[in-house]
Amino acid sequence: MEHIPLLQIEDLRTYFYSSAKQAFIRSVDGVDLTIEQGSTLGIVGESGSGKSITMLSTMGLISANPGVLTGKVLLNQKGNPVNLLEGLEQYVELEHNSGKILKLSKDNRAWKKQQEKNMATVRGKQISMIFQNPKAAMNPYETIGKQISEMIKLHTEIKDNNSAKEKAISWLERVKIDSPGMRFENYPHGLSGGMCQRAMIAMALSSEPSLLIADEPTTGLDATIQSKIVELLQELQTDLGITTILISHDISVITKLADSVAVMYGGKVLENGPAELVLKANEDASHPYTRALLASIPDLSNVDANGRLPAIPGEVLDTINLTQGCRFYARCEKFTTQCESKCKTQEPPLFRMDGKHHIRCWLFEKG
Amino acid sequence: MKTRYIQTTETIDEYSHLPLWKTCSKIDLIYIVYGLLVLATVLVSYGLGALNWLPSDPDSMDLENMMVAPLTSGYFLGTDYMGRDLLSRLIIGIQAYFVPGLLSIFISLSLGSIMGILSGYQGGRVESVVEYFSNLIDSFPRLVLILLFIAAFTPNIYIIMIVVGLTTAPVVAGLVRGKILFLKQRNFVESAIAMGLPTYQIILKHILWYNCRSILLIQATLGMAEAILIETSLSYLGFGVQEPVPSWGNMVQSGSNYLMQGNFWPSTAPALAILATVLGFHLLGDGLNNVLERKER
């Protein structure tokens, strides 16, 4: 039998129109990702490299125009890959020529309608999402217990209030909230940020989804709480065997939790593969961007002779005016004279290193 | 062994499980209690009037006791120039605005919520249309509009209250819209969609019921105060409820002719009633606003 991964994203493109600049911002520009059942995928990259937009596109949460355009998001539903963007491409007309968009139009209303149809059984039931700011993501006027019970009643077999409440309390206990019976009655504003994130995780898991997307779950929390949340996620992973996509620019979080890592920059995946291979970053099998990212982690071993921490020069790629060559070329310090001409003019494909490790860089061209 | 989770670094708001009335300030509590007393008085009086349990018949003229002062000849508030019992007429006067006021509240709240949701949740072209419509209503002087309607139709209090309801709808719409935009910016709506909640449930339950119910309640109390003021001022001018049907407005008006002769009570009693009632509804709205809207912080 053919092996089917839980989620496979193929050539996903999400563009936005900036009326101020009269141009298209290409936030996600041809992303391919694969998530195996039971594993954890970490997505790293600087702010503005398209990590969150990729996941929001997957969940169908992009509302700005034109938004998601093309691509496939294949979700494994009982052995069959089902495309979550099924039948949507017919509403988009896109013509582009080597980085320049010639024509783009999208029937937003028909698109939305079709998308609601596709996503109806997926959101919450099969894919849950945790957001960055848990307090903002919860209804401020409803107790957390009620919000969790609502999810349970909506997505699981349990329909009556009392058993939903019991289940919600057991979930609150599971995410290690102290005296869950009492916290059940609390409003989000009555909880601290860390507890709120725990409640949010409980809410996301209470529908027993097959995939959990965590969009920077630890940002906005202080360091001690961050490590506790990471510990909790680690524990839940081993206990429940849940598949997780973890978006973060905090590499230490990714190192602790992820099995495989994808490094994103300028709306494209520059490197992906098993966590130990990608995050080891040895000279001969690592993308220059990954190396630069890892070198800029505040760590004693990274400080140079002058006592300074290396930073990546330049700014994050402006995805409006894309050059033809490699996206990282302008900030790259590692290119050699042999590959420079190619870096300038041609976009590198993903070169296969060993096993599942891929790198998008001309340095690793074979032959 | 039983496991216990102790989290020393994460704090909990100790007050959030206390009942609301224990955490709010005293002055708000006084406002609300006074407002509720006024509301209760109005409701009880309305019930008494509807059941016709009155001290005396409001329309029967006691020609031997015209213009008697309060607390004389068995009349608690005295009588007016035709010898009719003022207390009974005050109680019956509530009927002039109570049900029409509820109608106007109903119209303004339902229409306002629909407009607010359409413009806040939907956005885009719908928003501009609703905005345009709101501005159109807002820019037209309300009293002139009401007088226009009275001129076009008969001076019927229900028609007046429909106009009042329509013209207050933009205020409610603006508040609901603001709340939705606030929630959207906090990515609460987005997370609700991601959790797989159906759209109608997000709008009706989470936005309208949980987040807007206090706004709507406050607007309802203010709407009642507004309805009383509009009804009494129109009746005072002779455009609203017509004699011999009593209304607080036309009672003030008919009593005011005798004010200079020293018979102050026929117009003072309904005027004070208007003052106390409108003040009560306003303070109720104010107190509720402070207590319910502050809860979130």
C-alpha cells in the first residue's frame, strides 16, 4: 500500500494586493511541505517570511484580497488524500512570467463559498489551531469552561451539558491547570497569559483533532512560562501522539519539539529535513540562511572575538519586487565565484541531500 | 499518590469569581438600585393601570372638587381643572409611552444589530452602504422627521415610536460594529472560525449574545428614557397623545395654564414624574454601562 502523509502542501501560493504600493505582495510563493502522521514539523524563519500565512492559508482563514490562489493542500482523511483547495482554481486567473505578474483576478465570493464547503468538516474537527495571543483568541465574555464545552459538544459525540463539563474539566487537568474545577468558571481576563495558553491548548485538543497547528504558541509569554508551555506540548505529544505543526522564530522551541524542520524565507521553503540534520548546520550540508539564523541565536558559543553576536545583514526580502535569482542572494555571504552568476539569475530548485533533507541553494548542485 | 500542580509563577485574578455586585463601585450600585426601583414602579403602575385598579376613575369629573390641592378631599395628588384625580391620570399616563417605547426599543435594537453585524462582520461594500444609510438618518433632525410623519399621517403614538426606533438604530449599529471590529482585531473571530464554529453561531451566540448583550441592555434603558422624552414633548406640543386620554406631556401642558394662579400641582406632578423616570432610566443605563463594560478589564 502506498504511504500517504497526514498533510501535504503542494505549490501553495498566497498573494495580497497592496493598494498603497500598487503591487502584489507574494507572501507565500510556492510552498511544498509534508507532515507525517504522529510527527512534529517546525517551521522557522524571520518575521515576514510567510510562516503564519502558509498555515492560515491551509486553514482557509485568509480574508484579504486576493489571498490564496493556487496549490494543493492534501489532508489524509481515512486513507484518502482530500484536497482542501478542491475546485478553487477555477475562480482564479493568474498569468505570471518569471516573477512579474501580468494578470490576476479572483472571484472572491464564489471562492469563499466553495472554501466553506471544503472546510466545513475540517476546521476544529480535524485541524485545530492555537494562536499567538491566547487572551485575544478567546471570547472575553464567556467562561473558559463554557468555551471548551462548546467545542466538545460541537465536535465530539458528547452532546449533553454535564458530561461535556466533566470532559472539559478533565482536559483542563490534562493541560495542568491548577484546580480545574474552579478555573472552569473563570473568564479569560481572570487568568494569566500562561494559564490562558493552557486553556487554549485544552480547547484546541478537546475536539480530538488529527493535526494541531501552533502559531507561535510561546511568544508573548515570559521565559519561565515559555519553557513550561514547551514542556506541556512535549508531554502531550508523547501522551496523545498528536501531529503538530509548530510555527516559531524561537529556534530553541523548535529544537526541543520538532522532528523535522522547514526553514522559510521570502515565501519559499529554503531547507527542509529531519531536525537533527537541519539544525546541526554543518558547513557542507546546510543552507547559508539556516546557518546565519542559527549563528544569531543569543548563545555564548555564537559570540565572536569582539564579544558581539553576529546578525544577518540587510532586511527581510521585500516580496513585491522579486528578483529572478535566489531569494537570499542579496544577504548571502557564502556564495562562491562559481555559483554567483547562477545565484543572480536563476531560482535554485530544492536539491536533495541525503534521505529527506532538501536544500534550495546552488552551492549544493550536484555534478 | 495524588498529583498536584502548583504554579507559583502564574497568578490568578482573585476577584474574577466573586459576584458582580461585590466588585463594582458603590455609586454605580446606587444608580442601578434607583434605576431598578423606577423600573419596578413603572412596571407595577403599568400593571395597575392595565387592570384598572386605580384610586378613582381617571376620566370621571368631580365638579365639586376642581383644582383641589394634594392630600385634600381624599385625592392624594389633588385634582386638575376638570376635577379629575391626578394620581390616577399619572398612572394611566404610563400607558401612553410604555408599549410604544418597547416597540421603539425593539425596532432600534433589532435593526441596529443587523446593520452593525452587516457592516462590522461583512465589511466591504455592505459596510459602505450601511454607513451611508446611517449617516443619512443621522443627518436629518429627528423632531422634524417626526413632525413630517405626523403631518403625513394621523398623530399616532405608535407611528412616532417607529420613527424614533428607526432613528436610534444607527447609534446601536455603530456600537455593535465597534465591538465586532474590536473582536476581529483581537483575532477572536478568526480563532472561532478556526475552531470550526458555524458562522451563525459565531454571530448570534458569541458576538451578539456574549459580547453585545450589555450594550444592547444599556441601549434599551436609554431607549426607554428617549421614548418618554419624545412622547411627553410631543404630547405637550399637542402632536402626541390627545386629550382626554392622559399622558404626562399633555397633563403638564393643561396644568401649565393654571400655574400663574398658584395651582402648581396639576403640572408639577407629571413634570416631576417625567424627571424621576427619565433620570432613573438614564442612571440605570449609566450604572449598567460602568459595571458590565468594566468587567472585561
